[in-house]
Amino acid sequence: MQALLHAIVEPGFFADGAVQTAAALGGVVAVVAGLIGVFTVIRSQAFAGHALSDIGSAGGSSAYLIGLAPLWGFVGISVLAAAAMERIGVQRARGRDVATGVVLGVGFALASLFLYLGMTYHNASGEIPTILFGSVFTLSASDLPLVMGLGAVALLVVLTLYRPLLLASVSPELAAARGVRVRLVGGAYLLALAITVALCDLTIGAILSTALLVGPAAAALRLTGRPHRAALLAAGISLACTWLGLLLAWDSFYWPPLRHGWPVSFFIVTLVLIAYLAAGALARGQTKRG
Amino acid sequence: MVNAWIVASLAAVVGGAVGFFVVMRGASFVAHAIPNGSFAGAAGATLVGASTIAGLGIFSVGGALGIGLLGRRGRRDVATALTLVFMLGLGALFLSLSAESSEAAYSLLFGEVLGISANEIVPTLALAVASLIVLGLLWRPLLLDSVLPERSSGRRLLAVDLAFLLLVAMTTTMTVPVVGTTLIFTLMIAPAAAARALTARPGVALALSSAVALVTVWGAIALSYTTNWPVGFFVGALGACAYAASHAAARSGDGGPGRTAGRG
């Protein structure tokens, strides 16, 4: 029994301080991303969410350049980009795609500049993979209150607006007829999305954070049509993927090439994709039987 | 310098032309996902010692097929997002395993246009011509399906869609090694969106889109050469300027075509 357990969980996993911090931080972020992500999927804003996270790499690199904590860079630039998208027209179904694309293009431009400046003047080469691909094991426990606070803000926005947001997401016309201020609600949601994405950027990296935001939520929505049930399910899937990813990354230290761990983000992303495909297969099986 | 100029011009013409359909079909996310995800192919190629072009080709075609097939069931944007992040996750793994320097990762993501050598011109030219021929062959079905998707049967729609995705993949393979995964995205979106704001006629918009892309790239290379800042930055900035300017022009042009048709 002991040997089996050791084969699954390499020794030292639960006792390691970095792992505990990573599990706590990653867990908080995973739950927030799963809950918020359900609305992202219902509103078909996966591209917007992904664009915000990509643009986050500009924020992370600029924060490094001026000596701020990366989290503030991620949050600041995501909120700014969300405002720009809202301004150009992310809410209109037709203009959304291009609005997001144009803002993302500008974000990339800034990211390439800041990363270049960082490499040239600050010798920040080691930071680039961290900003782009994240590194949950390097986070410190002192980040936890801030991450929890920001996550709570995002959740509070969505919970307060739950009913009007749901209505505006499913049928904007009906919501407008009922007196919901669709654009205001959408803007507030975009703000919550920007904060969530910034948190994901911190843990699994700017270019991979879409996985946590979209994957678990889309998997959950394949299994259930009820939004609140889907949100809870998404949070669960997201948490499971994150923790299992941490465990596998820890184990991978003993895989080839030896003494070189595989990136956590790779495991999380792969698990999320598997969850999505499994949910699809499960849903199809159910409809066939029913 | 001359090599960079030729190759980047080719990338701009093809990117602008393909971009016209990207904007028309509302496929910005796909146009972002395929080039960005194919970065993993380049990283994998360096890991196993294969040629970069082969790696890029395999991953961009794989990404196109993944998006096309996953997107048949369920939501297209979710399928695109998951295909993209999975490829990027693989890229992160390959980079980490090959202990690739972060400068190499940077040049893959954001391009290295000034370091292009003369022997890259011929393959790029060949792929550019091939892309334009495919675009010409697909011209009518693509245009019809983009404007009136309900007119076509489901099976043909899927075929045209897959052909379009593969076209994006081909453009990606050709341009990524020279201009980076992000630059090609910007070249596909901003000029085409600008052109669509100015005219509603497809042929004119396509030519205009390529022209705007060319001007953007030439300006960016010149600015990058003088300031020593990355080309990608100037391409993004100039592209956004072109988009903003064309929309301002369309708005002041007394309800021109941009009012009705250029919003897509």
C-alpha cells in the first residue's frame, strides 16, 4: 500500500512549502476561474477572455520593467484592455470579433516592446518564460491575501449581477425589454473577467490562462444546462485539474530527463482538454440513452 | 535588410489577402490561434532537431484540423481556445525540455524579421504563390459562404470551412519563421478590418487590405531599423492606427459603406 502510494505521489509532495502555497493559490484561482468562466462561455466571449490574458503578458513584462509586482501589471493592463474592447464594441455580436482582434494586436505590440526592453536593459531573460507560461511553484505565501481579495471582488461582481447578467447573456433583447441595462451589466462582467484573467496569468501564465477560464466551464455546460449547477461543476473540474496538474508536475521531476520537472501549466492544460473531451463523450452517451 | 524587406512584403500581401476573409467570416480567433499555437511546432522541431518549417507545418495543419473537427460539435470559440492552449501547453513543455533560451522563444513569438537570410526567400515565395492560388480557387465559395452561410449545404460548408482553415495554416507556415506568430495575426486583422470599413466591394477591399498591410510592414521595418525597437511593436501600432483612421474616415464620409457593411 505504502509503495503504491509512493508510486503515485512521489515523497515530499504534501510537506513541501512551495507545493502548499501553489495548491492554495492555484486552488483559489481555479475556483474563481471556473465560476466566472461559465458566463464567458455562455456569452461566447472566449476570444475576449483569451485576448485579455494574452495582453496580460504586456502588463506582466511592463511591471517587471518598472519594478512592480507582476500581479499589478496583469490586473492593470487587463482592466485597461477590457475598457478598450468595451469602447470599440465587444458587446455587439458582429463587431466583437474584430474589436477583440484589434485590441489584442495592440497588446501584442506592447508586449513585444516591453519584453524586448526587459531583455535588453534589465537582463530579464529568466522572467520571460515565467510571465508567458507562469510558474505556480515560485509564488510566495504572501501573495495569498491579495489573490483571495481580487478573486472575491470578481465573484462579488458576478454574484450581485447574477440574474440580470444571466438574462442579458442568454437574450440581450429580452433583458433590455425587462429594463436591464445590458451594456452596463456587460461592462461590469468584463471587469470581473479582466480580474479573473489576471489571476490566471499569475498562476499558469499569460498565454495559457484561457485553459482554466474556458475549458472547465465549457465541459460543465456540456453536462448540465442549469447555469448555477454548471458554475459549481466548472469550479470543481477546474480545481481538480489544477491540483492534479501540480501533483503530476511534482512527480515529473523523476521522469526523463531526470532532475528536470515538466512545466505545471502543460499538465493543467492537458487535463482541462481531457475533461472537455470526456464531458462531450459523457453528454453524447446520455442523450443516446435518454 | 533587403531579404527582410522582400520576405516581409510577401507576408504582408498574403496576410492582407487571407485576412480579408478572416475578418469577413469573423474568424479572428482562429487567425490568432493557428499561428500562435504553431509556435509549439517550432519549439518541438528544435527539441528533436527537425526543420522548423516542418514543425510549423505539422502543428498549424494539426491546429486547423483540431479547430475544424472539435468545432463541429459544441461552440466554435471554445474549440478554438482549447486547441490553442493545448498547443501552447505543448510548446511550454518542449521549450522547458530543450532548455531553449528565452531569446529563442521571444524570436519565435514576436519574429526576427531583420535576421532573415537570402535562402529563405524562395520557399516563402513558393508558399506565398500557392496560398494566393488556393485563395483564388476558393474565392467564390468562400465569399458565398461568408456572406450567406445558410445558402450552402452542411457538407459543403464543412469542406469550405476546412479549406479555409488550411489556408490560414499555410499562410502561417510561410510567415511565422520570419515574422513571428504575433505579427502575422496583426497583419491579418487590422488591415483587413480597415479596408472593410472603407469599401463594401470584395475585390477592392481585398486589394486595399493587402496594400494597407504592405504599407504597415514597410513603415514598421523602417521604424524598427532606425530605432532598433522590435518590428512587432511597430506593426501592431501602425495597424491599429490604420484601423482607427479608416473608421474615422468612414464615419466622416457621410454614411459611406462603412456604416452598413464595414462593421463586421
